[in-house]
Amino acid sequence: MMMNTMAAGMGPGVAAGMAAGVAVPVGVAAALTSRQKAAVIVRLMLAEGADLKLSSLPVEAQARLAQDMASMDLIDRDTRDAVVDEFCDRLEAVGLAFPGTIDGALDILGAHLSHDTTSRLRRMAALSGASDPWDRIASLPAPQLADLARAEAIEIAAVMFQRLPVARAAEVFGLLDPELSRRIAYAMSMTGAIEAPALRRIGLAMMRTMDALPQPAIDQAPVERVGAILNHSPSATRDTVLAGLDQDDAAFAGEVRRAIFTWANIPRRIDPRDVPRIMRAAEAGAVTKAMAGSHGENAATVEFLLAGLSSRMAETMREEIGTAGKVAAKDAEEAMNEVVAAIRRMEADGELFLIAPEADDDDAGGAAGGADDAKPAAA
């Protein structure tokens, strides 16, 4: 838990400097070099499930870190604790940490800037070589990526899918005509040997195509908007609305169900490797209350989340769930919605991607996840 606290309080600039081997004050662990101490901290934080952005470091720094870790054997407990204490002292001395890149600065500023300003600054950074154009492309919503795939040549679209995270690529594939998806998949078999300069030129060209696409005045499709509203609605309201939509327009209702993401959908749409980061991002009290109030179908989400944690952390969570006792249905639903909201924020920030739902999940998972299954807890 100490390492989790350190990870939460450490900005990306501090993490990068630490991993690159920035000097740590010398104490009782003087036998270790500063780079070896950095390797110890990285090893501990990764063991605790911390999400260190080591890929943002220069290639040489990444190589040195790997070499230092490979050259080390065992260190005793006292030396480990001394290194951690020295690092904590170093961390507490840091007043502020800035990202060092325009993309990182725009991530921090978030909604405080207009969409047009943010988009223009990201485009200027990519065109000037200050950032990777593919980072901006990968952050686009799935519908916009689908529009790009339709607008570009098959080979260019194939390169784009090579660069997208697997979960996001699968989501975009599901929005395309099956024949177009087949042609892109075939073209991907012939686009694996592109060199870095050509890859960058393709990314810049796709950015220009993206800027030329019509931008709607309302930035969310009706399906996404209705799904987002129902995500934050009580389960009884959600079920009633979906039942009415089934009568009015069954096809639209099916699309809305796929856009909905609730507590019960977590096992089907979250990569197990993202669970530790989700547990750190969500408020601890809400997680415990949501788990304690989960019954029926919702109980599967509890087991899924616990399975994604280390055995020690999972055992601690089970003890906290047992201590929480019975949770009222309303309180359980509110807690579940808080956790889901945290996941949605991580998705919006590009920190994780939801697995695209399958059509067979429409009826099973779309409207689930409220307090219906939690009602026995209110007894």
C-alpha cells in the first residue's frame, strides 16, 4: 500500500527522472548506485501494479534501466527499506512536477481549454515533430476513426489499425461494413515492414484528412448520448426506458444497450490487466461499498476485480467487504455508479480502452448493473 501511495503522489516528470537514474540522496544504502536505486524503486512499484510510463523515456534510458535490473540479484530487506525511505524523502521535496511535453500539458489542462484550441495545439505539435501524430490519432473516438478508415485508401487504413490498441481497433472494426473490414484485414498482412519516417508521414497525412472531415455541432451521436444519460440513471429508470425503446425502435434500443456501461458489464468489457489501475483511480470507500452490496449477477464483477489484484491486496479487500456488512440497495447502486464513473473518466483520458461489446451481450448486460440484484442487501 505504501508503494501505491507513492505512485499516486508521483507526477510523470518525477517518475521519468527516477527511472532514468536521477540521483537519490545517499544513506545507509550507499553501496548501490543511483541507477540501481532507481531500479529497486521501479521493481517495487511494478510489483504493486503501478502504471509507470517508462515508454516515454528516451530509448537509451529504457535500455540502461533494463540492463541495471538484469545485473542485480538479491538485496536484503534493510537495504530495500532504506532505498524506499530515501526515495520518499526525495519525493516529498518535490513541489510541482510538469509533464515536459505539449501533449502532457494539454492532458492536465483538460476541459479548461476549448476543443478547437486543444486540437490546434496538438496538430501544431505533431507537425513540428514535438509529438507523435499517432498518439493524437489513437485518442480519437471510435466513430471518428471509422470515418478516417472509410475516407482513406485501404492500405493507409490498414496502417492505422496496426497502430491502434487492440481493444480500440476491435471497436472501430465493429463500426465498419464487413466487406471493408475484410479488405483492411487483408491489407494489414502486407503493411508490417514500414520504416519509422514513412510511418510518421502517413500519420501526418491522416491528421490532415481528419481535420478536413466535417465536424458536427453536437459531438456525440444520439446513441452515445442516450447511453451516457442512462449510465447515470437509476436502474429502474434505465430498464423502463430501454423497454420502451424496444417497442419504438428495436434496432436503436440494441445500439443504446451496447453504448451502456454499468457495474455488471465490467467483467465483459475491462481488460483484467487494467484492474489495479482502476482500483487506484476509484474512491476506496465506493469500491468497498459497491462490492459489499453486489449480489446475483453483480457478484461476478466482485470476483473479477478481486482476481485482477495481487493475492495480498485481494485478501485485504475481502476483509474490508466483510467488515462493511449489509449495504442498502440505493447506497450500493450509488457506489457502483461512482466506480463506473471513474472508469469512464479513465477511458476519456485515454488511460484504458473498453472492450467492444458483442451483439449477444445486448440483452444480457446492457441494462444490468443497477441495484436490482443488490436488493437482498437492504433486508
